[in-house]
Amino acid sequence: MRPRRAIVLLVAVVGLLLATSTASAQVIQYTCSPGAPDCSGWHASDVVLSWYPSPAVLDSDNCPIAKLLTAEGVTNWLCGVLISGHWSWYTATVRIDKSAPQATVATPSRPPDANGWYRAPVGFVFGGTDAVSGIGACTTATYARPDNRKASVTGTCTDLAGNRSAPLAFPLRYDATGPRVTRGRPARRRDYRRWYNHPVTWRFRGRDRLSGLADCPPVLFRGPGGRGAHVIGACRDVAGNVTTRAFALRYDATSPTPPSVRATGLDRAIHLGIHTRGSVRRIAVVRAPGIGGARDSTIYHGAPRSLTDHRARNGKHYRYTVVARDRAANRSRTTVHAVAGARLLAPVHGAVVTAPPLLRWTRVRDAA
């Protein structure tokens, strides 16, 4: 056979097949009710299958006008028609699933936050099974309140036929509310009046009515200080929620600036020029040796000021310690030394005179 004649024959055969297919589409048709007319997809109820032959059909086999299908699963219905002395067969596929699926599992997006409790929103994805059409979709849900030790989140699954499962409940414990810090107390008394001047431990108590109280750790307070200082106490519940509360206290652990002291020896006296700065409230002046043969004596105690010790003996060496104290009884000190003795009184030391001076000395016994 020549190639040209073969190609012509092949084109004729293809044309005949296309004509036969077009004619077959018009020979007989079928529909499903309810559902899509072409019977596609899954049906959730019984289906009426109807066949509609064309006038060209001389005879048919198993092509009912209305056939009620009730069996679940996939039914392939075969219909035959006689046209021009030849039988042709057609298949209608009908899918029926009247049974609801089953929701079987709920998977949380993360484990519980602490001790089996959730304290922040948590997502869930539900899953299930279906023996006929298969699972189409299942619920996704988020639990975010209210607090409850017997909370639950529910979800369902839907199969490909649209049947919905019974709800599945997933139990959980949820507590997003922190405990109450009910009390905070120092472990010891104040150091001076209403002030603490060195580290102090505070202990706290709390209450939680849902998941329960876990702990309230003690705090060693070291500052920052001041009249308006606060120590922060914290309590934690079993679910891991933490609540804080501030408690006021007065705290000052910083020593004041040491006083500035200048000692000047006089005749049978020593003058102390004292200057303080900052938070100093009171001073004490201690002399050594002391008065009346004592090793040392406090010769002044009170508000900061300069003073003169009139009980000094000429020629004797004295040591003066000035102790400064602030409002919280923190202390600092400065020590100076001085010797009392007879000396020129006028003109004063370092004076500049413009005329012959009259000298005046302190008295010395037996001096000429």
C-alpha cells in the first residue's frame, strides 16, 4: 500500500470514530436526582437514576426510566441500546454515602504549658475516619477562655458526601489568670526608726483558687534605696502564671560624705571647724584622751556645727574624731589632731600691718 493511500484511509477511520462518538452521545443520556445531572460526586441519600434513549434506539437492555439506588458505595450501572442492528453499552457511575463519619482524635498545637495546664490560647486539629466516601474536612478550633479546670473544645468531621459526624469533645485544664500576692513581710525589724540600712529578706504569701499556688520565692532586697523604695514580690501558680506586687519600704545603705574638719590649737582650747554635706543629720565629736582621765570622751552630740573644746591643756596632743550620721543611721567619720598652747593673739597670724603693732600674747606663768 502506498503511503498516500494509507494516510487517506487513516483520516477516514478517525472521522468515522468521531462521528460514532458524537452519535453515541446523542443516542442515550442519563441523570441522577438529587445531585448533579451527570451523577458526578458523592450523594448523601438514595439516588434515582433515569435513562433517556433517543428515537434512534430500536431496543434497550437494563436502561430503566427511573431506578432507585439505595446501596452505599460505588455503583456502575450498565445500559445497552440497539441501533442499526448493533448493540452499544453505556455505564453510569453513582456514588452513595449515607453514613456519617466519626471524629476520633483532637491534636493540640502544643503540649500543656505547665503541670497539665494551659495558660495561653491553644489550637486544635480534629481528625476522623469514614468507611465509604472518606473524610473531606475536620474542624480546627482554638481555646482561649474562660478559665476552667474542666474545660473542653469540640469539633466534627465531614465526609466527601457532606455527612457530618457527631461532636468530639477534647478535655483540657485552662488557667490564664495569675495568683494574688496577698502579703509581703520583712524577715527582721527595721535597722533604725523606719529605715533599713543593710540588705533585708522579704517573704511573700499568695492565693490561687483554680490551678493552685505553686510558690512565692523570698527576695533579698539590696536596693535601689530611698524614701520611696519598693521590693517586688512574685507568686506563681501551678499553671505557670506569675503575678507581682510592690511593697514600700525605706532603704538607705550608703554612708554619708565624710565631714570636713579643721582643728586649730588655741590657748587652753582647740577650735574645730566642721562642715558636712548631703544627707548628714547629726554628728558626734569624740576626743582622745578624754575628760577626767578617760581614754576618750564624747564632747558633743547634735546637729552639725563647728565648736571649741575649752577643756584642752596646753602642750598636750589631742585626737578628735567627728562621726557623721544620716537619716538611716549610716555613719562616716573624719579624724584630726591638734595641740593647744600659748601663742601670739594680736595681730593675728598672717595679718598685714601699716604701723608699728602692739603685740598681745597669751599669759604664761613666770614669763617676763
